[in-house]
Amino acid sequence: MRDELDREVRRVTERLRALALARLPEPAPPWPSRAAAAHAAAQALADAAARLEGEPLRPVPELAPSAAADLVAVCGADLVAALGSAPGRSADALVALDALRRARRAL
């Protein structure tokens, strides 16, 4: 699970970094923009990591669209690390992985 999640995080971050900044505000249904899709994926990753660590859920900050890839990368790394501490509890990570894949397809 960790390797699959790490691979998908890299795919999404690479795709976001390859996009021209002018394309990040463009629509990416069902999200209003590509940046919003990345933010939703980052939130799903952060929520899964918080659940695995027994922490309260917190909103991921709304950053400039140019930070979308970094936001996904950081939240993804946090979840991969949390999975290392709780390898048998991957249900939340599966939900986050699905959200990440949906966002990638929208990009």
C-alpha cells in the first residue's frame, strides 16, 4: 500500500509541476479548477494521515495555485510515513488513494 500510494503521489505532483501555471485555474470537473482538485486530494491525504495517527482532522490551508504540487507532495509524504507506523490500518489510505487518482484523472 505504501509503495502504491507513494507512486501515485509522485505521479500527481509531477503532473501538477508539468502544467503551466496559467492552466491551474482552469476547470477540472467536478472541481472548479485543477488547483481545487489538487487541494481536495491533499485534504484527503491529510485526513487519512490524521486518522491513522489519532489526530484531529484539520483543514489544509488554501495556498496559491502555484503551490498545488507541493501541497500534495507534503500531505502525501505525511500519509506514507503514517502508514509506516500503522501498516495494518489502510482503509483510510485506500480512500485517500482513490481521491488522489480521481484528481489525477481530472488534471
